[in-house]
Amino acid sequence: MKSLFATLAAMSLLATSATAADPAPSGKTESAIIGGGCFWCVEAQYKMLKGVNKVISGYAGGTVDNPTYKQVCNGDTGHAEVIEIQYDPTIITYKDIIDLFWLAHDPTTLNRQGNDEGTQYRSTIMYTSEEQKKIAETSMAEAAKDAPGKIVTEIVPLKKFYPAEDYHQDYFANNPFAGYCRVVVSPKVIKFRKKLEEKAKLKAEAK
């Protein structure tokens, strides 16, 4: 993706130890809501990025107020597992976040990521402004050029975001040896990091 290459050429988005060349935090905060399967996975992936101040796992897109994890897992609330990404727009932009979304999961599988199946695992971008909507639609059109199949991601307005229960927050960091984390989350995190590093390297070599 040309847009993603441009992003990675401008700066390394992977969070590492701070250096003098890193931009200083501006104190500004904006947010993005996305869902790409189990929120434990997507949360862990986006927490690796520079400029991301906080990631909150939660639920959105349904009709039930204050849903519980059990209710959402039953698949009858209409909610999807999503994350709220709070970020510094002077370090990482909304466009960056959405461009990377296509690498974080498989946007061509309807209501499923791997063995996790159900509408709660749907691929979704929930925008809070017309600008976010336009950026998401443009990014998806670019991603579709390289996708192995039809992208089924929904781009819809955010109704309300409900934070998930406390034990879901920072789940991978707090439970790295849990079965699901070792078998599912960890490989996705490693794969995401590898994709970012490979694309950044390719762009650097092309200069």
C-alpha cells in the first residue's frame, strides 16, 4: 500500500526505547474505535505503537446498554468487541491507525477471525466525525487493491462505547502464559510487528 509505505517512511511507528530524535508528546489526545476480532489481540497490537497513549477494550455497535462480556459472547446484543485507541495526533494520525488496521487482522472474513466466530468478532471501524469516515473509506479502497478477497469491514458511526470489564484491560500483558494468549494473541502480535518491520525495511531499501 502506497499510503502505508509513506507512513512507515516518515517514522517508525513501533514503540521502542525513547531517543532524542523521537517527537515530544504534545499533550493532545484524539480517539479511534476499531474492531478486528478478539479485543485482546487488537489491544496488544496497537499498544506497541508510538503515539498511542492508551488502549481500552470494550463493546460498541449494539442495542444493549452496559453489556457484559457474557451477553456479548452470546451474540444477541449486536455489539462487537472493539478497542478505543487514545493517541497523540502529532505522533500518530488517524490515517496511520486505519492504514495499519488492515495488517492487524483479516478484513475479508465475515464475522470471524480464526476460530473466533460470531457478529461480535466482525471487522468494524466506528467513526466519530465525517473526516474520520472519509479517511476510513479512502484507506479501505487502497487496502482493497492488495487484499486476497473482498473486504467486508463495516464503516459505521459510533453510537456509544462501553468499556469492558476490568479483567479484559491489558489482558495479554497481564496473562501472557494463558492458553489463548500463547496460541492466538502472541502469534498475532509477532506477525503484526514483523509486517511493520518488513514494510519499513523495504521502503528504506527502495530509497
